[in-house]
Amino acid sequence: MDSIRKYLETPLRDVEECISQALGSDIELLDHTNRLLLEGNGKMVRPILSLLCAGAAGTPGECTVRFAAATELLHNATLLHDDVVDGAAERRGRPTVAKLLGPSASVLIGDYWLVKCMQTILSCGSLGDRVLRLFAKTLEHLSEGELLQMQKASSADTTPEDYRRIIYCKTASLFETAARSAAISAGADEPTLEALCSYARNLGMAFQVKDDIMDYDASQAVIGKPVGTDLREQKITQPLLSALETVGPEEQRRIRGMVSHIADDPSLEAPVREFVLSHDGIARASAVLEEYLAKALECLEPLAGKPEKEYLAILARYIAKREN
């Protein structure tokens, strides 16, 4: 990632400045909290993806920076809301806003970031009107993904098809929108636009599968998120789905039955976790991750001669190999 950040040093600084300016407020509590959130910001994967896609697509401009900033504003708005839904006490190794100020403040500040995302997009005039529709669709996907996962957690009947829809809605949709909005801002032709969107979609799927693998692997714990959180919330993700593929219907029903009762009987978590580990759930899920990664890299083939092609490949490999 260091090589990518160095290559994008100037536009990435512009994105950070755009975000900072968008969030400024004369309300001390809001302004102070926003500054704390920016200090603890994540790796900026989505803005980085956006900037690289714009460079690969054509000629980036001011709207490229604004759309890249909007992806991070939207992403963090959803995290502020998710922390309330999940009752999370930590995020990226720091106390959440919900923990420090209460759930109401976290929801309201999340709403503020969401509005600033919209305003940042609309500042690009007619181009912004077009891109806002993409972000609106992504918001729809995010809500649907969370609600479908909530529904499936209560019944423990998540299928591979359900899981793919959930992770597309929750994660890959915003990756795809980051790529599409960036390519539009740079004047991409249709083949390049679609290639970059397919790359970003598969990258987003790989990103979420990697997160789900780390939730089972103590050596790859997600920062600020205890190992096993998904299972305690009765979420059936790729490692468990992969392990279930190795046994017959009766054993599948038994394991799913245990998952459905973890909330009432936390002692069931350990045997389900052991089932995943003993049936190669992590290794088999890693193979699914590699499939998404291979598809993403294949989509870069039309970008011959562009330096961004290699950086997009580096980004894909980073996402697959990251340890937090």
C-alpha cells in the first residue's frame, strides 16, 4: 500500500482535505467528534480504489476528488450506524462514538456524514446528479444486505446464494460505485467503464470474504473486533458455508441448529467454531477468496499501458493478503 499511497500522494491529500472541509461545523461537539473520527480513519481503501480507477479510465478532475471523498463519507456514515445496530464498543482499536456519546449521537453524526456525502456529490452539477443515483442505489443495497443478514441470522438458513447477495450489498456495491463514479468523472469509454466496475465488484466480494475469514482466524484478528463476533451474532459466513459443504444434510441441519441457538446458549459457539476449523472451513473459504481475486485481476487486462493497472493489481493482492 505504501507504493500506492506514494503514487497517489497529491490527489489523496486533496481527498482528505475535501472530507475535512465537508465535515467542518460551528457546533463544537460535532466538529470535535468529526476531527477525532478523521484522526482514526481507516486505510482509505475506497477513495484509493476510486482514484486509481479514474486514472485508468481517462483524465481525472476535481469531481474525481469529490466522488472519491464521497465514498469515504458514505462508508463511515454506515459504520457509525452499524456500531449502534451491533452494539459495538470499539472500531479500529478505538472506542466507538456510540460507546462514548451514546447511540443517538452515533446515529445523528452518521446522518451528518451521509448528508455531507450527498452535498459533496451534488457540488459537481449535472455530473453529480448522475452519480448521486449510483450512491442512492448503493444505500439501498446496504440496507437490504444488513436486513437480509439479520433475517438469515434468526433462521440460520443462509445459503451460498444468500451469502453472495449479502456481501455484494454490504460491501461490493460501494466498491463498484466507487469505480463507476470515478470512471464517469474521468470520461471513460464504455468497455473501460465496465472492466473497472467488474474489477471493483470482485474486489469487494474478496474484501468481505477476507474479513469473514479473519473472524475465524485468531492470527488475523480484525482491529477492534474480537474473533468470533460473526458467529456470536449467528451470522453464517463463507468459512462455515465452506465447512458445511463437506458433510451430509443431517450434519448440516445439526450444525445450523446449533448456530440458531447461540444467542440463547453461548456454549454452542465453541463446537461450531471447532467444526469449521476441523473441516477446513478457512482453507476452503480462502480458495473462494482466490477465485474472486483471479476474476478481479482478469478484468484489468484491457488496461494495458496504464500505470494504474499494476497499482490496481497491487491493491487486489493487498486485500487478499492483509492481516487486519
